[in-house]
Amino acid sequence: MEAGCGSVRQDELILLVFTVGGVRMAVDTAQVAGMAHPEDVESQGRETHGFHQIISFRDPVCYKAPWVLQVKDEAMPYGVMIDQPEEIVPVNLAALQPLPCLIGTGGGSEAIWGAMVREDGTILLLVDLYKAGRSFQGTEGGNLTHSKIT
């Protein structure tokens, strides 16, 4: 996903915002090659992981309107299932905060690297899809255990 119309300033990221398991998250669109429906990705035989495999959720995750983010990773192309994307927004780098070490280790994934408090008070967890891909190495692709697509 390129920035599209307009240019990206050096002091901002373009974030894709979505919710999985009741948790609002965002990824840098520079790491996303595209989006597709899960059945399209499955028919092409591409490796896909559920977002619940990146971070731990207390309850099983239910994907109500699933989409697969196709990650720009030439070494190990893969997809990550999310619930329907909510919005794409430009964000000033100064608004992003690194996670404290204690919180960062609690979620079980180094892929979550920061957070942002939005004007409406909601918090977005920031996810690095490249680090997420490294955590999948050695796991079986397409394993969507503890999730449900409705």
C-alpha cells in the first residue's frame, strides 16, 4: 500500500487502524503490500497467520469481517488476518510512544513496539509486521487455532 495521493512527510507515518479481540491496533502502511479476503489468499496457497498469534488474548478471537494484510517481505512473504480495517490515518512521529519494557514483555511479542493515545482518548497499540513475521518462523502456516471466523 503506497501513500497514494499526496506525499508522506518525513515526520509522520501512515497507519492502518483495526481492532482484533477488542484491542485497537495499527500498522505502518509501508509494511503492507495489499489486502485481500481470506478465501482469496487461501486459494493462492499463501501462508497466513491470525493476529491472535502475534499477541496473546484473554479470550478466543472472533474475526467478524476478516481481511488478510499481505506483508511486504521478500524473504518470507506471508499474510496476517485482521478484522475489517477501520481507517488509514497520517500520524506525527511525536505522537508515538515506545512501550515501557514491563508492558512490552507482558504481551508475549516484541512485534508490539509502541502506543498512541488518540484525540478521543482511545489507545492504539503499534505493531511491526516484520518483527511479527520473525516470530512465525518455525510455526505451521495458516494455523488459526483459538480463533473463529463468523
